[in-house]
Amino acid sequence: MVNSVRCAALCAGLFSSVGVSAANLPDLGTRASPVAKADAETCHRLQQDFDIDLKQVVKAGCEPSTEQIAKLMDNPVGNLVLLFNQFDYSALKGPHSNGTRYLGKYSFMPTFPISLGEDWNLINRLPISYVSAPINQKAGGLAGMSPSGVLTDRDFPSVVNDPFDRTSGFGDLAYVGVFSPKQPIRFANGGKMVWGFGPTAMFPTAEKDVLGTGKYSLGPAFVAAYLGEDWTLGVFPQHWWSVGGDARRKDVSLTNIQYFIQRNIPGPSQWRVGMTPNVTVNWKAEGGNKVNFPIGLGAGRIVYFGKLPVRISGEVQYSVIHADDLISSRWNFRLSFIPVIPTFML
């Protein structure tokens, strides 16, 4: 109960910063002032600008294209408000697991930009997760959850009679803020490079010990992506070191690297085919238990609910490298539902 209250307080504090900086965000609550429709040439020029704030397109009397929205969503530091809804269903295996165990996780990740003058944006992401894990809550400090996987000790299966009893609840709260130049690095072939860096943090707000790390953790984050006509390639590493928290819990030294490789399919639905897995490295684990490296294949497209554009995607992932002696993910099935909130939908 205390952790739930703490999570609510942290969420309220972080979201309040959005209100303070609302002048820098797209105007979500007020319809854009009516203007005369621009000529076709002007609209075409604006619709081909994939770095523009969509509010400017609407103010010019034009309608953003599906391609424009899709390209802006491909940009990990794009000037859009995104409401990531991600469902992961993982098949876990390991010693003493008596077959396959399943972990379900829902993550809500609001992502919003704040303008920092003419040259820089601060891209904020606040992942909040609800987890249903095959871990007995009585395992205490011998098991836990990181933002992207299960953390267990070698002795975990022998501590309680039913170590794989199910526990559900909210996990630790995380935050990442990336400072990114507004202007990308452009190449002669028409592609561009975007990048950003900043802090990342985790807070021990999990409802049950086994659903979190029990530690306050801080570290660096970095993102870089190539956005081409046909391909989107990028990497988004984060690392956390524990700086406080429950002294009975193990220290944290975790790396999470999301990489994305996607082929852009032209057309009215703007399909994307590729993979977006998360590689994890637990530097506190022993021997061959440090790394979980998945590969995957999935597809997604833009659909509209009224005027609301939403990217829906599904992906299957398999961990080609996984822990030798601990329970860990083998297969993961991911479904994403990502509404984008530009002004023109209002």
C-alpha cells in the first residue's frame, strides 16, 4: 500500500511538469483557429516535411498525411505526443521450472516532448507497468523484476515450497529524459540521423518485492537512429546503477538496449516490417547468466479511429542468448497499440 501511494505521488509530480510546460506541447485542448485551405502545392510541401510540428500543417489549412504521421512516429525523438500501450507475453524456462512458465506484462509509456528553445527538445518517457509473474511473493529478495525481465537468484527455487506461484501487481516506476537537437544530421541520399542523450531512473514503487528491484537506480540513456526512405535503424541503450533503497536487496547494475530494424512499406496504411527487441545485461549475475539477446519479426500499420491515428503492431521474439542456470525468457509475444495526439484530430 505504501509503495502504491509512493508511485501515485511520483506519477503526479512528473505529470505536473507536463502542465507547467504545456505551452511547448501541441495544443491538445483547443481546436486550431480556422484558416482558409492552402493550395495543393503548399500542402504537398508541408506534408513532405517529416520534422515539422503537425500543428503548423493544420494552421496552414492542410491535413497531415498518413505517411507524414508514420515517419514522425518512426523518429524516436520526434515532436509528437505518443501513448504507448505495450503487451508482452513471455515464455520462461530454467532449472526446476518444471516446464514453461508464463509472464504477462502491460506497459503504459506516455512520451511527450518539451521544447528547450530554438535548438533542443527534451523527450520524456514515463513507463508504468502491471505485471503478472510466475514468482511466489514469499521469495522476497531472491527474485524481482527489472524493466525488461525477471531477476532471480540461484537459490530461488529451493527457498519456498511453490516458488512459481503467481504474483500480480504494479512494478517499479521508471523515467527517461532525452535531450535531442531539433535539427537532424542529413545525408546526400535523403536519409537523416537523429540522436539524443540524458538521464534515466528507476524508483522502488512495486506493490510486491518480487515485482521490482527494491532500489533507487540512476544512469545514462542514449538514442541514435538512421531514418531512411526505406529503412529505419536505431538503438536505444539505458543503464541503471542502484544508489539507495532496501539494504537487504541486491545492488542493481542493469543494461537495457532496445534495437530496431524496420523496413518501410509504401502505401496508404504505411506498413512497417522488422523487429524491436530489448537486449538485457544483468552485470550482477554470474557466468553465462548475464545476457538475454532476442531477435524477432513483426509488422505494424497505421489505422484511424475517427480522426485519431493509431499504430498497431505485433511481433514474435526468440532469445538466441539466454541465462544458463536461471529462469529467463525464451519466447516473447508483443502487441503494441500506440495512439498519437496531434492537434489536427481535435
